[in-house]
Amino acid sequence: MGNLRPSVCIDAVLENLSDTQAIEAVKQVGIGAFEFWGWWDRDLTNLVQEKDAAGLEVSACCTHFVSLTDANRRSEYLEGLQQSIEAASRIGCKTIISQVGDALEGRSRASQHTSLVDGLRAAAPFLEEANVTLVIEPLNLLVNHPGYYLVQSAEAFEIVKAVGSPSVKVVFDIYHQQVSEGNVIHNLVTNIDKIGHFHAAGNPGRNELTRGELNYRQIFKAIQETDYDGYVGLEYWPIEDPLEGLREIRSWFV
């Protein structure tokens, strides 16, 4: 049996609160971890003090959004990643989320796929040395991210397999993949060894997990029946009271 644990994306669920207030709210609802997007616009010293005082973990944060599809920007990406690894180490975070960039006009998908693999291979030694996992994120084109390169989970898994490092995996965003391709339980269970993090939101609307067409209780049960040991980031925009919604989701994990 796996060990799936919830984490609150404070930049989404609790976006109207300061980091101090958000950390206290996560503690109040009984969830043991939180995540956020950019570390570079935060006071990391205070964040560490507050998360330690609350007894919480930081499950994930992002690296700089520099294109990996463009080989000409690889050195810029790697420089930003090294900064992100240092920041993650400061806050005790073991997972860094990376977008890969938009599809480039006038260049074949094959060449951009190769650029992604080569860039991640170059990143792997830094990640392995720091004992940090980088997770690349497929996104949907239909609703949220027109022009983005990486959409299908199958290609993301192919990239991870080609890189061949235990420190490079996929963040499987259940909301995005439902919009893009559906069949989420089959796709995630059969590739669980290549997944390092999950995100979750209701579809349609990207609101509470209890809204829409996704049966999250069954999806989480399927994940827990694998050997996955990690977090699912609750990355949604609540319509109703956010703390009550988080308490309800927390009850699913007791």
C-alpha cells in the first residue's frame, strides 16, 4: 500500500491570505504540508521559522519558468534550477515543479522533445547531488494554457524514461489531464513509478474536489493501492469556505 498525503497549495486555495495566515490555516485544518509557486518573491527565512513552528512540511515549490523546449535557453534554465535547488534546500523541500515552455513555431516537435530530454539530462546531476526531485508538468491547452508544449501524459512519461534519472519525474495534475485526455486512473496507475507529485482540482471549473465529474475518492484509493509515497497538492480555487473544504478533504485521508 502507498502513502498518499495531502498538501495545500497556498497560492491557490488560500490566495487571499498572507503566508503567515495561510500556514496557520493549514495547521488548523490538520493537514501536514503546504506548497507554493515562486520562492523568489517570498521571505524564506520567515517562512522556515513559521512552518517549523507550525510543525508543517513544504511539499513542493517551483523553479523559474524558463523554456526547456528552446535549447538556446538551456544554460539560463540550469542556472535558475541551481538557484531553486538552493532555495528548496533552505526550506526543506524535496520536490521542485517545472513547466517546460511553449511550443516553438517553425521547429518540429521531435526537436523540441529532444531538447527537453537533453536539458533534463543536464539537470539530473545537480538534482541527484542535492537529493531533490524535479517534476515536469503537462498542462491542458483547451482551458488554461494555450500554446504550451507538453500536454499528453504519455509524452511526459517518455521524456522521463529517456532521461533515466530517479531525480526527474512527472507531476501528474489530475485536473489538467482530465481536460486533456481523461482515463486518469489507468494512466497514473500504469506509470506510477514515473510520478513524483500529484495535483488535484475539480473539473470543470478548477474548484473544490467535490465539484464536477472527477471521483477523487476513487482516484486517491487507486493511488494508495500502488506503492506511491508522496503528496497530492490541492491546487484549486474554492467557491465555498476554503477551510471547511480542506477539512472535508482531510477526512478522506484519516
